[in-house]
Amino acid sequence: MPSDATRRDTTQRRLTREIFFIFCLQLYRPERTRFHGICWLYVFHCKKNDYTNQLEARFIDHNGSTVFVACMFEGYKVQRLHVGEDVFGCFCCSMESGVRIYNVEPLMEKGHLDHEQVGSVASCSMLHRSNLLAVVGGGVSPKFSEISVLIWDDACDSRDAKDKLVLEFTFTKPVLAVRMRHDKIVMVLKNRIYVYSLPDKPLKLFEFDTRDNPKGLCDLCPSLDKQLLVFPGHKCGSLQLADLSNSKPGTSSAPFTINAHQSEIACLALNQPGSVAASASRKGTLIRLFDTSSRDKLVELRRGTDPATLYCLNFSHDSSFLCASSDKGTVHIFALKDTKLNRRSALARVGKVGPVIGQYVDSQWSLASFTVPAECACICAFGKNTSKNVNSVIAICVDGTFHKYVFTPDGNCNREAFDVYLDICNDDDF
């Protein structure tokens, strides 16, 4: 017997196709099209491409000739998006049909691994802009196990996909996230984090037990000067920071703890130098920043008053700004170096208020914001500055849309570019 969820999904897909059929009938009107003799609708044929999840409708006349074709995507089946560790110059897209890698400015596909090569992929991570890509299988038709991390080397001359898989790490439980820097790879499981040396003859350097971490939350500093790893602590709402610089195989390191929130951590990030850590809880109303050396709280930023699920936090390259995306369909931009640019509550002018209200009044609100499709998971990051006083933010959504906005210190924010990145393809092999 199918479950209730399966029946609902089947019903929804059937309704979607029926609506699509009606839509096509409205578009196709034989009286508007000139044909020799009498042409009438004979067959409606609807098929689905399992790799792209695309519906194709064909209207065929009595002679068997196609007179009208329409296409619709029943969801792009994007599993996960990942931004490059050092500079926001490219991003990886894990899909049911493989992996795509895109350059951001200008937006273009740099390469892809198709379904035949890697199957459906749960997550992928690129080492900066190099030829190394970490792939974890998952989805409806995986070629590789979800408990393994495979390193794909595109620089390998062989055309055989097996020869391009140069490293493999296998564990006893599913791998939820992978982070890489030039000398280390971090693999996140639900209750444990493993750190190995990279790329030659990988050795296990660290192993950290963690609180339940179903989202695979962690961030790795890419700086050459500071090798810092941040992940959820054992205590609810806490962060753990581990210094990975002084490492020998088989040794352990005791990370220090920051009590950041009262509820579970939902999102976290490090700035480029590794000097500041940002985090948000499952409530999603506040974002707190901490000095990674002193562990002191630097500033508290308010996303909003209603609870929300935060998808992404990201610092600008010079740590002047922070951006955040959530299921509310809004990307918020906060000033960090000059916090006077952030908005304040009008109650701040009143003077002294109660301790509870005072926390709300003292919070800093975003200096600028823009909207993306609501309840559509997206990653956000800062792009290249177009001028001294004009900065840009990129938002990439799992529905296949690409958004670029520019903002000024006075809070003015305007859209500069919009595209559907899944429509952009490169016919060359990755």
C-alpha cells in the first residue's frame, strides 16, 4: 500500500500535468495557424525525461506530424548548492542528473559531470577553482554510496571516469557535507567530523565528536595564516572552534566553545581571515558575531521578528558586510565595519526601556535587502565591487534562478541581473 505522502505526491503530479495540458490547449489554437487542408488535434502525447525532470507535450495531427511542442520542468531536482571556499567566483550544483559547475561573473557553465559518470549526487564541493572536486552520491539513482567521498581530478588525461576518481574516503554512516582547503579535507557525519591531509597520501589528522548535526553544519577557514574549523558544539546552541594548524596524525585537539544561542544552531560561517564567526539559531531572528580569539560577542544583528529558517550566512571578502538568506524569501545585508549604516528601531530614540524590550531596541537591522522566491532554498554571497561605493550580492536558488543585486552604503538596493542558470549549458565535456 502506498503511503499518504506518496499518494499526495502522485495526485499533485497528476494535477500539474492536467493543468499543463489545459495550458497547452490554450496556447495551441489551430484557427490561428495556417495549414493546407483541414488540421485537427489527434493525439496529445506527454513524456517525461527522468534526468532533467522535464515534461514534453506534443500535439500530433491525423497524418502523424507534430504541429505543436511545449515543455515544462516539474522541478529542477537540485539537491544542493555550494559556494567556493575562498572567493565567490564559482559554485557547484548537485543534481539528480549529476554535477554542474558555474562561473559567477560572468555567469556561465564551466563544466559538468553527467549522470552516466557520477549518477545522482547528494553534495559536491570544489577546492577553490582547482581541478579537484569532492562528490558524495545520493538521490534517486546514485552511482556511488552516500557513505563515501570521492575526489574527482579533472586534470587526469584519461577519458575513463574511473581513472579520474583519484581518492576515496569511506565511513560507516552517510557523509552530510565536505569542506576543503589546499592542505586538508573535512568530512561531516551526523555525530562526527573527520579531518584528513590533502592531496598526497591522505592521513587522518583529527576526529571530533559532535552533537546531532543532521544538516552537516561546519565551515573551514581558507586562509593560509589561520587554519580554523567551526561546527556545532556539544551543548545546545554552542559553537566549537578547532585550530587545525598544529597537527600530527593520530593526535587530538580540544576545540574551545562559544555559547552563542539558547536553541539549536541552524547556520554558521567564518570570515576569510578566520577572525570572526557568525551564527544563527533555529529561531532565525538573530545573527550573532564572535571574535574567534577572545570568544567575545562583537555584535548582534536582527534578521526579523518572525521565526525563520536561515539557509546561508556569508561574509564579504574584506569582512565589511554580511549577507543572510532565509525561507522568508528575503536576502538581508548588514554592515560590519561601519555598523552605523545598519538601521535601528525607532524606539532607540525613546531612551531607557525594560531589559526585554531593550534587547530588541538595541538590535541592528539590515541596511539593505531584496527578495527571491519564497520558501526556495538559496545560497548568497558577495560578488565583485563595481565601484568604491557600490557592492554586489549574488543569490542562487535551487529552483534554478540566479539573482544579482547592487547596493550602496545608504541602503539603496537594485537588481542588476537575473537568469536561469540551469538553462545555461556548456556542450564540452567537463
